[in-house]
Amino acid sequence: MHIDANFLENLPAQWRQCLEPERKKPYFQALASFLKKEYASHEKIFPERAVILRALQEVDYDTVKVVILGQDPYHGEGQAMGRSFAVPNSIKVKPPSLVNIFKEIESDLDVKLNRSQSDLSGWTQQGVLLLNTVLTVRANQAFSHREKGWETFTDEVIRQLNLRTRPMVFLLWGAAAHKKVTMIDQGRHVVLMAPHPSPLSAHRGFLGCRHFSLANKALIKIGYDPIDWTRLSQDV
């Protein structure tokens, strides 16, 4: 993917239509310019250019059932893959935030997960949009691409989702995600909020939040099939 103001063309049709006006806005052109320089620099930037917008590429607008909103991508080597909280299955030691997500699923649903599966593609196949508020990061520098324009872009993603007639479930984890709540009509959509699953905050309310069972109850009420949260990877 070339980093310029046209890189939204890689999105599926509905997202492209929703977000097309963004690329003409000054903030988006500045973001594209910033990213082009970052990827051309001596700094390592995650994720790879081709998968920056993977979350939107994999789950088109009308197929979103659940939005899981995190902060910014993992900044360790080989981890970030364009889906919030996911890492490639090949990574042996899973990030602590993902481990806490697995713990909560197992506790909430009384299941045992195959924790070697961690790319979460099994979720995206079921309509789970795995989005961060910021979509790129410098290696080993958490939040290094904050306030460069991504927040404005992901604000618009949330606004567009909020406009959709058929309801969906939003899981907002952490302070950065919580800021988006004002853009969501809670009379129509279901919003569940918890601290970030990071070890720094998970014990302040993420563990025990029961978001996975609550999300499924809400989906059934809306008329959707529930998410099989144990299906972590499409490879299984």
C-alpha cells in the first residue's frame, strides 16, 4: 500500500463510500504525509503498510456486529497485524493484554481456549471489527503516533457506524476508547465499557467485566447470531 491520500481505495466498497470525504480534508492529507515520512525513515513502524487498514478491509460496514476498540498497535517486533489486540499465531509468548482477554473469555463463558491461536481472524469472520483509536506506532514507543490525525479518522469511523440503522455492540476498552462514547447513540446501539486489558489496568475492572457473554446476549436480542468467542483463528 502506498502511503498517500488515496490509500483509502484499498477499502471495500461500503467503507470507501463512507470514508471517501476524509481523504480531501487537511488532517487526513497531513496524516498521509506524516506516515509516508515515517515509513521511509530509519524508524521501524508497525504494522506493515499493507495492513494498516486491515480492520476495515476485513469487515465491511454492513457486516459489523461487534466493535472492539483499543488504543494503538503493539509496538514489539512482529506483533501488530492491523487488528486490535491480535498477534500472529506463530508468536509463542502472547502479549499480556491478549492473555488477559483470554482469561476473561474463559472465566466469563466457562470455556477453555486454544491460546496458541491469537490472530483473531475467527472473530473478524463473524463480524467483529477489531479497531484501535490509533492505527500505527513506532517500534518500542507506545503512543508515538498519537495526535497525528488517526484519532480524527477513527472518530469518523465510529460516527459512520453510529449512523447505521441496524444496531451493533461496542466494546470500549481503556481511556482512549472511552472518549468515543459521546459519538454513539446508546438508545440504538449497545455500549459496554471497561478498563484496558493491559496488566496495568485489567484488575481495575476488565477482569470480571463479562463483556463476551453480555455482547452475545445483546446480539441475540438484536436478532444476530452470537459470536463464537472460542473461534480465535480461521485456521482452526
